[in-house]
Amino acid sequence: MTDAPLTALVLNCTLSPSPTESSTERLGQQVLDELARYDVTGTQVRVVDHDVRPGVELDMGEGDEWPAIREKVMAADILVLATPTWMGQHSSVAQRVLERLDAELSETDDQGRLLTFGKVALAVVVGNEDGAHHITAILYQSLNDVGFTIPAQGGTYWNGEAMHTVDFKDLDRTPEPTASATATAAANAAHLARLLRSQAYPAV
């Protein structure tokens, strides 16, 4: 198992259903492209395309599609939680994901460790308004609280010019600061995921 390739999952928390073009998807894909340089394979799930019910349980009953998404989360070594910025906050879809991840606090292995303890998480934020640092802080705390480990500089973001309407998906090229942050986050995530795979957190 320690020699198996690492995998990553982007949960794209855009408010726009497929096939609408998504800035969040574009930056999330750039993270996957950088992770691929370290032999990490990955996929994206656009959460709004699925019926993820409100609640804090693993399964909220008939029709709830979170359990299938959770299977992908639990199969991945690296979770990339990607959200747009609305009114300076993360999206309602991202909040729904965080609430559903709360159920992981009750899921442990035979040594009492959370099942997420061996997993790494990254934050991705896009928006044509301010709020990325605030949102990243919320994602870091929430993901860490339910057992994910955040690597050094484990996030990337893009903010457009204030009071303008240009989105990340409209850019001809990615600005160097964002590209650099993406590259660093991916490199550190892959490194940390391999370390956690080779040497798990101790049972307490």
C-alpha cells in the first residue's frame, strides 16, 4: 500500500451547475496539474451537481448523494476544497461540505484515530472580490478540526480587482503569484501525503 500512487480529489464548490464554465474548476484543475508532477492522480467533483442534503450525518437518508462523494473523499490521499467567494465568504456549497464532514468526528479506526488522520487537505479560493485569506482560514480550521493535515502554505487563491467583473476563468494566463502559490501547495501536499502514508500519526 505504501508504494501505491497517491490520489487527489477536488471538491469544486461553485454555485454553477455543469456544464457552466467555472473559475473554481479552472484553479482546481491547475492544482491537479501541479500534483501530477509528483505522480499524484486526481479528479474533480462539482458538488452542486449532486443532491447533498443538509445535516451532519454520514447519510441523511433516501436521495442523499453525499455518501457516494464521501467514498471518493475517503479513497483520496489529498482533498482539495475549492470555493468561489461570495460577499466575502465561502460558498453555501462549501459550507454544506464542511457540515457533512463534521460526521467524520465519530468515525475512527481500531486504534481510535479519525479515518481522516492520514489525509492532507488544500484550500483553493477564487473571486473578483476580497476575502481569500478569511475564507482560507475558515477552511484550514474546519478541515483540520475533522482530522485533515494542512501542509505549509497549503492553499492558493486569486482575487480580481475590487468592484470589477473579470473572473479567473476570463484570464488569458494565470498571474505568476497564483501559479507560484499553486505549485508550492501541490509540492508540499504531495510530500506531506507521502510522509503520512509511510508513518501514520500515533494512537493516543
